[in-house]
Amino acid sequence: MTSIGTGYDLSNSVFSPDGRNFQVEYAGKAVENAGTSVGIKCKDGVVFAFEKIISSKLLVPGKNKKILSIDKHVGLIASGLIPDSRHLANRARQESKNYRSFYKSPIPIPYLVDRIGNYVQAHTCYNSVRPFGIMSIIGGVDEDGPHLYMIEPSGVYWGYLGAAAGKGRQIAKSELEKLDLPNISCRDALKEAARIIYLAHEDQKDKEFELEMSWISLTETNGRHQFVPEDLLKQAKLLAEESDEEEEEDEDEEMQEN
Amino acid sequence: MDHDPFRWGRPRDDIYGKYDYSIANSEHYFQEHKDKYSEFPRMNTQEPIVTGTSVIGIKFEDGIIMAADNLGSYGSLSRFTDIERLIEFNDKTVVGISGDISDLQKIERLLEELKIESSYDDVNIEFQADNIHKYLRNVLYSRRNKMDPLWNSLIVGGIGSDNEPFLKYVDLLGVEYASPALSTGFGNYLAIPILRKFLEEKGIDETKTDSDNFRNIKEEEARKCVLECMKVLFYRDARSLNKFSIVTISKKNGIKLEKNLKIEDMSWEFAKDIKGYGNGQRY
Amino acid sequence: MFRNNYDSDTVTFSPTGRLFQVEYALEAIKQGSASIGLRSDTHAVLVALKRNAEDLGSYHKKIIKIDNHIAIALSGLAPDARVLSNYLRNKAMEEKLVYNRPIPIQLAVNLLADKAQQNTQSYGSRPYGVGLLVVGYDGSGPHLFEFQPSGQVLEFYANAIGARSQGARTYLERNFSSFKSTTERELIAKGVEALRQTLKDTELTSSNTSIAIVGKSGLKIFENEDVEPFLKQETALDLAGIDENSNSTDIEERNPVEQTQVNDTNVETMDTD
């Protein structure tokens, strides 16, 4: 890497002669090998899915949730340093709480994301802090309907129809592009999200993982952020596993044909 | 001898020194020295403005029942007739609030905030009625200590941490007490005697709050008694309304909030004998 | 010689996105003696190995009571654990004061996690150098959490941290599925057995072993002579499968050292490692 040894990459908030901020780029590296996050914007809401890598079989299944609730109507999911995502979520909670106490209404998601984007950006400006080592997907439903955004370690954020971060993001992205977004229903998107996470996990089959999913839907959850009910989760998992196997069979057949 | 009658009977200057008029004129004095005393005097709520009247509540065998009317009075004016004063927190807790309506709204928002905060962590341990009561007690008591009270009396009802019916009072001073039958405000004079008579008929010693002798009260009986109280309250409390809500929380059936109930079977026959009642002078 | 330029503080990412200072802090856990945690459907248990700096010195405390329903076992820098336990005690009291309820364990460990995370993102403070096993019992049953200085907190059925803990983890991984419906005594026995897997040249004695168990009836911590029966019982268990003499779960009979204020003050004064 050209950055190493130049001395411009040793401190946050320092530009290199060609105008790069290496510490922010390195923060991005912390995301690249992390568990995959997927967010899908649907016609009636937003769906989140997370590939939670299981580091030990002694862990309690179904616990250790990584998808975080920000407010009744907003959820956050991040790939990268998990403790950083809790930090950012706490900040987002504070923001939406303040908004509520000031305006007596739920925080509009674009406004929330803008505030959080600023907060992340601030962590690139000072050498007394480090940038966030996460890509965070924030989504929810407000009076203008569903929203989905992804914030990068630099503080940059974009709105998405389908967002993916973490190790399997390339596969996830190409799968997301095949979907008819945002004209899909949350119920269908659940299955797609599950399938995409299973597909994105292909590359590291040796590692166990647990699928974690939550959603915010006007029709299904009354506009509230909730974890997906056990039966729907199970169903989505089953479908994902099936299509996973089919794909493998297809590959096998192709191989034989060749 | 001082011959000025104005000074007679007053502290003598030669003994006590000249009276410091800046004390009497303190307002002007502190106006002039704003830089030094900018905070003086500071006044917080001195009286409630728009008010709600009594909340009543009683325990029965496996739950509680509470009622409050929908009136928001502005002094003696029936200003608002659609105020809901029974606040559902969850399916095990309800808060009935009387007193200042804007402070009621503040409490409502505090509870909403608490609800959101408790959904942050994946805890799955819900607040029970006694937790909510303790929280509100702390809020009210700390506001009283700041000399800026939330001008309310309230009753928290529901199912407590011990999985038993819970009913407890707390007011703007932070005073708290429990009883199988409770009321706030004017209801303390009008409804409590009726509720206590009911308890007595049931052989219940209402001074024993921890006894479970509210258990031989059936839900239907309790409801009948509460309806009777609401009727008497509407008869005699001039700041009340004949439209009210009732909430029932039981271990068996969870929470049920009934709105827009009307007081029934009233008889205003006696009214014609009251001088000054109704339009025009009759006698 | 190769010099790592990226490991001198917590605010510098390495070119591969790693935080070396945080990783080094995780190493500090392994310097401390082992702690074991495990749980059944009704109870959670801590078993820890105490060290003394010299023969005449006292053993350093491994299990700290937080509240009547929470205890922690530490591996690593004991003073750091004291700071964290102090914080946790305050939070537990706050919950009691404001809501009159025992603090939910998940909430407690999340508070710890968030506190630790702060030290990994700003200059001027170091990450905590201690790992904790947190056991507790609340409205959703018994819990066991592992806390790491990175700010990571995870819920486990069973886990081991500290020096030579891999042996214990292997034992736990093999056996944890049978912990579900064990009795209190058996659960402690399994914990003691797991701790044995971390030993080298030493024996478990009543002076170097600490045990804590928490369940619906509250927290009990066993130190010194009160540990003795569990060490003996373990051999009996080994020989006879399961101890049949007493199938009672009445651990109270053993007259445990309920941690009192006296013990609490000990915690404050001891900082030998």
C-alpha cells in the first residue's frame, strides 16, 4: 500500500499530499471483512438483515442482537466494529429523543441521518478521536413513507433502494439490483433478504452464522421497528437454505455438462 | 415623644435603626441591580390552570378498575370535554391523572419516552405497575423539591411485579399511599365514603393494604360501585362531566379501556327544589 | 527491526482496519488467572482461580458482588475491574431507586459495553485491561455474559476467560448441552471441573477457589472454607457419577458467606494482583 511509511496515515484528520485522509480509509477496511448487513426499501416499509458470525458454539442462539432500535419507527444496522455501532446508535437515540421533546413528533428520517452523518464526519476532523469503523444502514418509516440510508466512515451518506455492507456486499449488491425496488412488499423482501444473506455467506462456509432480521412496515408492524416474528424468520430461513442448495445443484450440473 | 401618628406602634428608629425600604421595594431594587440579582425573584407554577377532577380506582379479585371523566375545566368553565385522563402505559399498567392538564400532558410524554427507552435494549423485561408508580413518584417528588411541581394527583393501577393487583396514589408533593380503594381530588370526599362502605360490606379492612381481602370482590361488583361513584361525583362535583372512561386491568383478560361512557339512570327531580338552579328564578 | 507504527494509541487504525491497542488490551485478560461461568435453566455460576503474589500475601479477589442478583468474575487488571464494578453498582442502585426493580442483566452489561467503547475511540484514555464474566438472575431467568475491553458483550451458555482458559472452554463446549437441567450443586461441580482444566502444577484448594451462584433466591458467594465441600464433592461426583447422598438443593445449609458490607470494604482496599 502506498500509504504506508509516508507518515500521512498515522493520525486522523491529516491529509496526504494528494488529498486523501488515510485513517478514514483504514476505518473503511474494518468494515470489509465484517458480517454482511443488508437493508431493503419496500413499498410499505424497510427490511434489515444481518449475517451474525457465530464465534463460539457456547453463545446463546437468538440473543446478542446486532440490529438496534433507534426510535419506534427507526432501526439501525451496521457492519464493522460492533461496539462502534452501539455508540452511534446511542447518539441517534439521543437525537430522536431530543427531536421528540422539542417537536412532539417522530424525527423525520432524512433529518436524523443528516445529524448522524455530521456526527460521523466530526470524527474525521480531530486527531483526538478516530473515525467510526462501521458502515451503518439506517432506515425507517416517517410521514413521507419509507427511507433507507447508508452512512460511511467518512460521514458521507446516500439514500438507497437496497443497501449492503460488510464482507458479502458485492454479492449482496448484485442480488439487490435484480429486485424490483421499491415495489416489493416487506413480506416478500424478508425472503429476499434472507436469501441474499445466505448467498453472501457462501464465501466463508467454514464459519457458522445466524440470520438476524428486523423490519418496519406500515402494513405489518404498524410503522414500528420490530424483530421479525419467529415463524416468518424460520420460513425465510428455510426458503433461503433451499435456494442455496438449488444453486449448488445447478453449479454441479453445469460442471458436469462442461 | 414622636408626634407623627404614622410612626406610633412601629419599631423605633433609635432602637432598631431606620427601616430599609429596599426590602419593601425589593422588586424595584432588584430591577436596578439586574446584573447582580438577575434570577430574583423567580416564580414557578403557583396554581393549576386547566384542571381535571377526580380519578377513582378499586381492586377486585384479580385486577383493578379505574375511572375518570373527560372534562378539562378552566376555573369554573367547562373548557374541554374530550380530555382522556386514563393513560395506558402497557397492558399491565394504567395511570389516572387529575389536576393540571398541561402537566398531565408532560407526564404522558415522560411515559412515552420511558416506553421508547425501554425498547432500546433487547431486554424483554417489561415495566410493571409498581415500577411505573415508583418512577412517577420520583418525578413528582424531585419537581416538588425544585419548587416547580407538576400539579397533579395520580393513581397508578395494574398488575405489580409480584403479579398481584396494584393500586397506589401519588401527588404533587410526592406523597404516596396504597389502599384497595383510592380516589384523588374531590372524590376523596364524595367517592371514598361510598367505596369504603362497599369494602366494609365485603368485610374488608381497607386500612390493611397488604392483606389480600380484596379478593372476594368480583369484577362486576367493583364496576357497579365505580359507576355509582361516578354518578355521585357528577351529581355533586360542579367541575365534573357526565362523559367518562373506565379502564379494567385483570390478570385474566389484560387491559380494557372503555371511552365515552355516559352516566346512566340519573334523576334530577330534586333540582326543581333548589333555589337558583336552572334558568330564571322560580321562587 | 520491524516497528509497528499503528499500535501506540486507540485512535489510529492500522492499514487493515485493526485497532492494535484494543487488541493488546484483550491480551491483558490472558495475563490474569482463569474465570469460568456457566448456566442452567435456573441458575448461573461463576468459578474462579485466585492468585497470591507471595505465600504470605493474601489472595486477590476474583468474584465481586454487584447487587443481590448480579456478580462478576474478573481476569486481567483487578483495579480496572473495580472501577467497572463500582460503576455497575451505582447503575444497579440507580435502577432500584428510580424504578424499584433489580437492573435487568442485559441492560447492565450494555452499560458496561458502552462505557468501555468510549475508551477505544478517543485519545488520552486507554482501553480497560480486564475481561469480565457477568452472571445474574432477572425476570427473564439466569444469564451469563462475557465483557471485553473492546466494548463487546456477548451472552453465553458457558465460557471461560483468563490464563489457560482454552482447556476449560474445550471442556465446556463438550458438556454445556447437559447443563440445562442440572441442579445447583451439579452446576457448581461442572464449573469446578472446568476450572481444573486450566490448572498446571497447582491444585484447587479452599483458599484459591471462589464460587458464586445466582438464581431466583438470590446470589451466594462462597470463599475459603465454604468452598471446601464443593471441591470434595467434585471427586465424589467423578467417582460415582452424581452425588447421591444429598439430592437436596439446599445450599443454604452450607452457611455461605453472604457478601456483607465487610466484604465489600475488602473489595475497595485490595489491589494486589
